[in-house]
Amino acid sequence: MRSSALSRRWSPALLSAALVLSIGGLAWRPAMLAAGGLTWLGTVPLLRGLSRRYRRIVLLLTAVGGTGLAIGAWHGVRLEWELVLAGNQPLISMLVAISFVRLVAPHGGGEQSAPVGRAAIWQTIAAVHAFGSVINVTALDIVAKRIFRGLPLPRPELMVLSRGYSTGAFWSPFWGASAAALTYAPTAQLPIMMCTGAGLAAVGLAVSGIQITRAFGPALDKFRGYPLTLDALRLPTTLVAAVLGLHFLLPGVPVVGIIMICAPAVTIALMLHRHPRRTLARLVRHARRILPSMGGELAMFLSAGLLTAGFAALVEVVGLGLPVFHFGVPQAWLYVLLMVGLSAVGVHPVISIAVAANVLAPMQPDPTLFAMAGLIAWGVQAAGGPLSGLNVVLQARFHVDTFRIARWNFGYVLMTLVLAYPTLWLCALWSGAA
């Protein structure tokens, strides 16, 4: 018991060191492999703190992946140990890097600056979307603590959080969705993904704003929202501009790697500007408190890498023929539907993306179209999947059943799935895959 507690105490240091090594691994591959090893060492002790559901999923994925590797080894297949150790390490390090951004996230103005009524709905949805697109789930806490008072949250207020947040997956390079898609389709064109995804997100937010405004009914005039100011937008705008600028200047560096660099660099620069003497202490405190809480995500991505390696070994042994010989817009749309369906029964989208990348590899699908399909599916399941990570977080923090949230979002999910087809078509047109 004592050794286990000691191991968990070392996890923040190991994960922080893995982030530093991952950045170095962008230029020297062995450093990335070392980072993968440290991440495994830092994550395994955190498994005891996971929920029973998460532990079962991680152990199942690990067992299946390990079995695939064993079968492959038995038949003389060359095993992808590099994939096991560090296949998802860039994705994991990106998530760790982004977690530090919450140290400089805005917290809104005083009560007197809060918008009221219809304008409050639109400003609050936009604020959740803007912050959530960069600092992920922390945005829910920032906005909720600022404007919501009673629990459980009623339907309109919960929809403000759910819809505003989930649409960020459609375009934001700071989401795990983008990191996973770019990990398995590294040559995808990020600007095209962001533009087409942003269009889908804009339509989703517009429809959601109208629905939420109607859902408030007579209580609309009393709703006090989160003030979306130019000062609040400065951080997400700076980060997005930095990532796109470096991506243009350094096209050979993966986008995930650019975010690994930009997120902590911008965070540390702002902290040194605001409170230089407290910077180091706050970084250490963040690592000790926040990184262990990410154990579920880290374990999921590590086990997904193991599953992918095991699946690749099995394919080498048994072969896998598909009736589809071309991955175009219709196939991409069916892939979105399949991913959303699988997420409804608890299959994490990173698993679907990883397995699909292996299955579809012989077809040589257009990487941008494949990645865009992954983003759309991730965003849809985040809002409509009863077992999605977002809805589990909403249930834990705001006391609303996940299946009720999924039911409230059912119409929105259907609409988004319909809009997914023209979005994929536009993406294919711009990328030259149409």
C-alpha cells in the first residue's frame, strides 16, 4: 500500500518529464520512445484511482492488444513495439501540455458586467466554445462557477455547456479528437480540417442557440450569462494563431508537436509576465494536482496504442479483405455513423480511429477526409453518447443523468449527422479527394 502511494506521488514528475522528452522527440526519435516508457511508468500507478468502468475498459483493451501481439509473435510476425511504447505518446503529451493552459485561463469580470437575457445565451455559448476549444473540460468549470447557482442544472442551462463545448471537437487542434486523427493521419491538411469543421460548428452553435433560447421560455429575461469580452478571447486567439503560424513556418513538424511547444510556452510566458515569483511553484502545484487526475485519459490512450499494435499483428496473421475499394465521401459518412453507434455502447472514439486507420490502410484513404470524419464523429458522440467523456463529466459535476443528456441532444445529433455529409463533401473537394 505504501509503495503504491509512493508510486502515485512520482507520477506527476514522470509525466512532466515525458512531456519534455516528447518535445525533444520531435527532433530525436529515441527521446519519444523514452517519453513513452515514462508515461507507462507514470500512468500504471494511477489505475487504482480510476472508476470501475474505466479500469475494466483499459484492462480489456490491454488484454485484447496483448493477445494480438502474442498471436502475432507465435506466427513470426515482426511486432510493432515502437507503436506499443510510444504510438500515442505525441497525443498524450499534447493533452498534458494543454492542461497547463488552465493556469492562465480567464475567469470573467464582475457581476455587474454579466449580460442578461437573449444576449447572455449567445455570449455564454460562445464563451464555452472558445474556452473549451483550447483548455478543454476546464472551460465548463470556469463558466459554470461564474453563472450557475443551483444543482441539478435544468435542461436549458445544461445545453449551454453541452452544445457550446462539444462543437469544439469539429475544428479545434487542441482537442484530443484532432490529436488522435492527426496521429493516425499525419499528412492531413489542418487548415482544411479547421475551416470545414468550423463551418459545421457554426451551424451547430446557431441552431443550438435558437433551441436553448426557446427552452428558457419566460425565464429568459432573468438569465445572467458569462461576459465574452475581447480580453477573454485573447488567450484562445493567441494560441490558435501561434499554432497556425508555426505550422506554416515549420510544415515538417507535426501539428501535435507544435501544440506541445506552444501550450506550455504561452502559459509560462504569461505567468512570468503576471506573477514571475510564483511561476515555478504554480507549475509544480499544477503537475501534482492535475496530472494524476488525467489518469483515465492517459490509460485509455496507452491501451489504445497497445490495441492498435495487437490488431496490426492479427491482420498480418489472418489477413483482412474489405468489400470496399475506395474511401470517398459516402464511405467517410458511413464511418462517422459507425463511430457514433459504437460510442453509444461505450467504445471510445480513439479506439475507433486507431482500428479504422489499420483496416482502411490498404485503400489509402485521403488523410484529410479520414481525419475530418474522425473529428465529426468525436464531436457528435461527445454531445449524444450516453457514455461519452463529456456527459460523464456533466453528470458528475452537475448531477444530471447521462442518458437524459443524450436524450436531450438526440435531435441535435440527427441534424449534425445529416450535415456531416455536405461537410465531408466540402472537405474532400478542398483536399482534392472528391
